[in-house]
Amino acid sequence: MSPRISPARLVAYDVLRDVDERDAYANLALPARIREAKLDSRDAGLATELVAGTLRGRGRYDRIIELASGRSIDKVDQRTLRVLRLGAHQLLSMRTAAHAAVNESVELQRKVANPAAAGFVNGVLRSIGRTSNEEWNARIEDEAKNADAALAVRTSHPAWVLRALRDSLRAEGREHELVELLEADNVPPRVSLALLPGAAIDVETAAVLGSDPERGVQLEALGASPLGLELEGGDPAKAIGAIDEPDGFVRVQDQGSQLAALALTRSREVRSGEKWLDLCAGPGGKTALLGAEAALGGASVRANEVSEHRAELVRRSVVAVADHVEVVSHDGRDAGAYGGESFDRILVDAPCSGLGALRRRPEARWRKQPTDLPVLTALQAELLEAAVDHLAPGGVLAYVTCSPHRAETRVVLDGLLKNHPDLRELDAKSVLNEVAREPLDLAGQSLSAQLWPHRNGTDAMFIALVERRA
């Protein structure tokens, strides 16, 4: 009888394979695999840590595997490499006993990869386990080409991402925060919830209802967004269920995303009858918030999503405010997205590199390449041009990306403003500080706002507001 491999490790391996071979998103693939394997809460937690931690630390673990094996990563079979990464994470970043991490990794190798390489896995992981994190970091620095290369590996970021983040911080006069930012990207964030405007209760009451101290579940009205709650411990679905609001009124949503939507809806008083557009609506979190704000102010929302599949996700997301949101599916650059209308407020939450969400989507740092940027920035500019053509005189447009990369933020926005003298940029920083629960640390001289995980506790959302002169 072969030794038993824990089901959590099998699930973790399967998710990493899905990410590598099927371009899956870990945050979507993992729950499905957990349900399929019928893991209990303890094993589900272990599988989650194995997946998220291994993806976050992949760059550093790969270099350590190279140093421990004397073999280049590209010479290691991908199945074996996944086993080694999981083992390295357990040895270097978890409290797993060394013998358990090594032995289960060897058995995992025999089950999912080349059994003949089990000895290789055993030897490499034993070598990794004999050396401390501090010693590995010293070796990484000693053998790196330069200080940037060492920092990129040590903090597990591609070098081009590190440079992009430094450029963005430098533009704010905050280059000295780079290491703090890189480290923040590797810290699992607390789960953020949003209570939609119009709910029967306030966020403080929701926090009390959603908490279960006896089970270690603490929900608090914390963070930058006035709608925001932060969950420590427990299943978000159970906390949401305990609050007992109608379906969709309480939802998981990063507080940076909440603030991005609120910056548009609260940039000025809402007039009854206003028409709003969410041009790139999927999967619908911001759309639901827009719908709730529209319901309170007597406005209506048209939500457009290019993918019909994602448009269906939007429809599910806005169930709580469905009477105030129309969902359509068109390319945002085509006339069909606008239905022949002009809009008083438009949200362009443009497709981007996703470098602002590396805490939550760690695989994004390994999936994107610098060569992706020209295609993305061209699309962003085209979407903005189309949107501006349908912005009513006196209307406000919010340009939002979940990226701090300058090419996807100020460069695109400055191009839009140059092409349209009839647009003027509004002070997004002032708007956000009026909206936020407490003053935000928003650096730099520009009117646009860049949120940061290390500074604001949110994803690195870029938020700009422009107005069409009446």
C-alpha cells in the first residue's frame, strides 16, 4: 500500500497545474477544486495557503531550487517543478515539519510526475531545508547581477514589475517606499466586504451581526471605504449570511474598488433622471455599487461587458439593484455599447495588466510581460475615446485601472486630455478624501489618485476624474 498524500496537497498541485496549463485564475480554480475534493475547513485552509503562498513566492523559490539543484529551472520538468515549489514553500514559509514536507513531496512526485525523479526531489528539498531563509537570501544577493536583480528575486517580483513600481512611486516622490510595497504584495490581505448603500442597516451593525467571536470570526467596520468591512477568520459566505441582508447587498469587494466607484457617484450631487454607464462592467462588483447609488439618487445605469459570459456574471452581481441596471454585451468601442445615448457619468474600468492586485492574484506577476503593455494601453485609449464621444456636456468620466504602471495610468490619461480640449481634469484626491472614512495618504502633485496596498490597505487602484465642459 503506497503512503497516503494529504488531499490538500493534491488539490494544491491540481490548482497550480490549472494556472500553468489552462491560464486559470487561482482564486476561481481553488474553490472549485476544494468542492470537488470535499475538503473540510482545515484542509481547505491548508490548500489555500499552499496555492497562494507558492504563487507569491514562485520567483524566489525558483532561484532557490536552481541554487540547491545546480540546474537551471528551464531544465526541470514542469510537473516536477510544481512539486518542488510546493515543497520549498512548506520548508521556507510554513510551519510544516521538514520530514513531512519532504516525504509528502516525494510521494506527490511519484503520483503526479515522473516517479524516476523522486530521488531528485528528495535531494533538492533536503538541501533547501538545511539552509535558513537568511542564508538563502544572502546567496541570492551574492550571485545576482545587481542590487535590483537581487531585490526582485528576494521579494519574488519580475524585474520589469519592480522597475514599473519604482517609477510610479518616484513620480510621487516616494521611491523610498519600494521595499515596503514589494513586501506588502506578499502579505495575504484580509477579506474586504462592502455593504451596498440602501441597506436596512449600517456598517457598524453589519460588523456585529457578521462576527462570531467563539469561532474566531471578527468582522469590523475598518478601512478606507465608508461602505467597507474587514473580515478576520472564517468563511466570508457565512459572515455575509449572518448579516441577513437581501441577496447581493453584502459582497466581497476590495476597498480600492469601492472607492473607485464612489469617486464617480459622489463627485457631485446626483440629479434625478441621470443616465450612467459602466463601460467595462464585468464581473460586476463596481456595477452593483453604481446601481445602489443610482437607486438612491433616482438615476439609472447601463452596464456593458464585451464578453457575454462575463455579462451574465454582471447580471448575477446586480441582483440587489436589478431594477436600476440594464446589462448589455458589446465591444466598448462600438456604438452598440451606448445604445444611442449620452451619459451624465461614465465609468471606464479598463482592462489592464492587473499589477495592482498582486496580493489577491499572485499569478498575475508571472503571467504578464512588458510586451503586453502596448496592446493594453492602445485598448485603454480607444475605450476612453469612444466613451468621451458619449459623455454629455457637464458629464463626469472616471478612468480606473487596477494597475499603478505609468503607461496604463497618467500616460493614457494625458493623451486623452491632449486630444480633447473640451475636457478638464477634476481633483480626484479631494473627492476621495471627502468620500473616505478617514483621510487617505495620496502622494504626488497630479489631480489623479493612486492607491497602494502598503499605504492605503487596498489594491493599487488608479482613479482619475474628467469633466466635459458644458
